[in-house]
Amino acid sequence: MTTLPRRALGRTGLEVTSLSYGAMELRGTPAGPEVSDEQAERVLNATLDAGINFIDTAPDYGRSEERIGASIARRRAEYFLASKCGCVPGVGMSGEHVHTAENIRAGVEQSLRRMRTDYLDLVQFHRSLTPREFEEHGALAELQRMQQEGKVRFIGVSGTLPNLSAQIAMGVFDAFQIPYSALQREHEDVIARASASGAGIIIRGGVARGAPMDWRRTYYMQPGSIPRDRWEQAQLDELLDGMDRMEFTLRFTLSHPDLDTTIVGTRDVGHLQANVDAAVKGPLPPDVVAEAKRRLAEAGSRPQPVAR
């Protein structure tokens, strides 16, 4: 088995692999490409066989949670399991979220049943809410009650600016899931602040959702033309030194000193192994990172200033 680096997920005490698996790719139709149960089982078991020990999903990722339960519940001791809350049970990938105490509990209970487990290691609010929105209908308090009951070990947020700074200041979240890659560096500085607060840092979009290889995909509300133009203007191909674009992008993400793990999803075992091979190589050399950041800043990919 290839040995992936492990890092402490903030104050949680969980030792997570620097590369984690994003199970949204197993959602199936109609929201995504067709994936058979057999294909899902192969890639989930290959994920664990490769040494990855952190799996991220959500109730509204189609059949993702169900497939995790059916395929690897028997191997539950081998991985940390993270899901989301606020999604409406049974609705699918509608984008509908309700932040009441009743819906938070119903969603977590559904996740436990689907994934055939007694507890979730991490439950994250799936929307980047304001402090008032977390509290006004009892959503945060209910998740904390489920934590006291042992059904949830740690709580977090899938957060973005501008609300992320206030979420950090609340001091109640054990982990933050934040978008970041070479082509979208807006959260680079606030990631460091979140980590300094003691929270674990989970990066999503760390390989730009495949954009370096396929610019047709929308990347966090940006059309593919924006990351494409940034890549080309920064002339990043000059820095590859034998790497393909995906390896470069993943290793750039892993170069952020405050990252604990980055989520990468795939339906293909071959792609999974390629991601593992890249992650094992670790961060890019510091001089390459510095030059890439200089070029990317000129191309428009730079950290967003954060008020203190």
C-alpha cells in the first residue's frame, strides 16, 4: 500500500490523510453521470485500499450515502466519515436547504441509516450561514445536542467568504471546508486564520474540478473560461517540469501550509490511483509555488483581503 502523508485535523485529534475522497461523484443520474453499484463499490474499496482514510459526502449527493453504506460499512473502522446537514431528507440534489432543529436532526438520522453507522465523525453545515442563521431556528443547538448524544463527533461548516470570518469568530466549529486551488486563491489568507483558531482545514476543489483538463466545467460559480484564462495568462505549462496539469494543480493545493486534507472525487479507479501517486509526492518545491503565485496574481488569481 502506498503511504499517504497524514495530518492532524485541527483540534479534533483525527489523523487524516492529506488526500481524501469526495463521494459526490457516486451520486448517479439524473444529477450526474451514470454509475453502477458495482462501479461505486470498486472505487470505494479501492479508496480504502489506497490508504485514504477520510470520506466526504452529503445527503443531497444522490445515492452517494446509500452506496457508502452498502459498499464499505463493514470496513467502518478504516475511515473517518464526514457528511453535511441542512439538506432536506428525500429531496435529492434540489439545492433546497432548511435550517431548523427538526430538519437538522432528520437529516443526520437519515445519514446514519443510509451509511449503516452509529456515528458520523464530522457533520458540516452545507451552506455558509451567518451566525444569526445558525441560531435563529435552533439548527446549531440541535447539532450540538446530537454531538452530546454521541451520534456526531465533531461539527463544521462548508464555508466561504464573506461569512467565513464570522463563523471562525463564533469559536464553535471544529472544521471548515473551504474552496481553494491555484485557479481560485480567494480564500488563501482566511484559510490560515481558520487554522490558527484551532479548526481543521478541509479543502474542496483542490484540483479545480478537473478544469486544467476540461475547461467546460463550471468551477464554483465561475464559467470555465475564467480558470482557463488564468492558467493561460500565467503560462503555468512552463512550470510543469514533466507533471501533467492535474498533478501540478493538486500539489499546488497541498502546498498550502495550513491544509489538513483536500477532497478529490472520481468514479474511476485509475484516476484515483493517479491522484494518490501525485499526493504521495507532496507539495511542490517552494520556488515553484512562489513563481506560480506571482504569475497567478498577475492573472487575477490572488487572495481576497480579509478584514480583521
